[in-house]
Amino acid sequence: MRGSEFAELKAFAAVVERASFARAAAALGLSPSALSQTIRQLETRLGQRLLNRTTRSVAPTQAGARLYEQLAPLLQSLSAAVAEASSAAGQMGGVLRINTLGMAARQLIAPRLDRFHRAHPDVVLDIVVDDALGDIVAGRFDAGIRVGGRLEKDMVAVRLTPDIRMVAVASPDYVSRHGAPATPQDLHHHACINWRLEADGRAYRWEFERRRERLEIAVTGPLVTNDAGLGLSAALQGLGIAYAFDQESVATLLADGRLVQVLADWSITRPGLFLYHPSRRHMPAPLRAFIDCLLDRDQPSPAA
């Protein structure tokens, strides 16, 4: 394969992944016009259109989707090989692409950005916040961060946090106007903030457990979202009851009295946050350093 052909394929993958010529051009260090010309050359060489373009969006054609499906894992393997070679040579650089839940981005990644950058200034972190559980292999991510139990198959998983409790919460105003549910079944008579987790569009069925009784409740209400922060905002404004992970921000809102917990004796505990990545013979050095940073293993041990 000639160098120009590889550049065309890399450019095509970048456009598909970012669904934007402008964002792909910025990531590749090209002008949008140069990127458009590269894609046209690829389509001309293959004899078919690969991307459907409008003034507002870009998406692969059927032929383009088939090409990307085969191309993505190959490009990911090439990137891993280059990262491994750089690591062997004592270098630490390149782009590290992470797909993460919003709460992991806020709680784990954001507080450590400066420390990671100072230690590894030549590593570019490409962080995509995705509460809809996207496929990290198809998206050519180096790793993802999810709640345990929702990890993709055939992945290497690294625990980042202890188990997390889920809590049903509402504003004091909502409870004063509508009362508090006594059982999970009472949620059928309440407005609830629905949480869409699945990539296929299904809404999450709220899970509850008390002693040996387990329930799954399909709830309805004025808002459906795949963003936990937006759901909490709706609950704070009195739109309904939200079901959220008992993270630091939720604990603070409960302590401040801006939210109150309902159905406390029915709360379940879910596996904590895990970083997961495709199984490889050798882990890329930037990913290993990133994991060490999230686990604070890059910090000096306290003096004895």
C-alpha cells in the first residue's frame, strides 16, 4: 500500500468517527478543504461514494460503513504497534483515546489531568464522554470506563472504584407535592426521570432489591436522557424522581437538603467503575501510565 492510500484511509476513518469534516481535519492537522480532497481521491480510486454529506452532517454510505467496519480494527492494531515500539524505545507520546461515563470523567479523570500532563507532556488525551455505552472497538478507542456488569465481552478490565450504590432521589418540593413512594411499584404513579443507557435505544428498567426480593420497574415521566447530570438537574427542578449512582455530587446534594432519598431500603449496589481495553500482548505505554494515574499509583508512597 502506498503512503497516499494509507493517508486516505486514515482520513476516511477520522471523518466517520467524528461525524464531521471540521473535527476530523482538526484532529489530523489538515485544512477542511485538503481533507475533502483526500476523501474525493479515495472515493474516485474505489469507484464509489463512501460518505453522504449535507451542510449539517456527514455519515457513511452502506459501502462506507462496510469499509469502516473492516478498517477500524486494522488501524487500531497499527496504532497499538506504533505505541508499543515507542514504549520499547523509551518514548511516551501519541494520542490516547478514552470513552468514558460522565461521572468517571468528573470524578476520576478531571482531577488528575494536570498531573498526567506534567508527567507525560507528549501524550494527547482524547476523552469522549459517552453515557450511552458506545462500542470502543468500533470507535477505535484505546479503552473505556464503565460500571462493572456493563463491560463488553473479551475485554481486560481494571477496577477503579469500590462498588457503587444506586439511590432514588427527588427534590423536597416534589415530595411535598406528590408524596414519597413507599414501594417500587408506587413509581408507576409518579413522574420519573428516565435513563437511556442502551445503544439500541431502550430505557433502563429501574432495579431494586430488598432482602431476597428483586424488582425491575419500567418508569415513565417528562424526560428521557442518556446524561446523568441532566437527569439530576431535572430532579433538582422538581420534574420527578431520578435514579442515580450515589456519587460525590449526589451525596453533596443530599447533605445540603437539595435532594431527598426515597425508597432507601430498596437501593441496590452495583459493581464500581472499571477501565476496560481490548486484550493485547503488550499494553501501550500511554494506557499503562493513564491507568497508574487513575489509581494514584504514580504518586510517591507516604514516608514510613
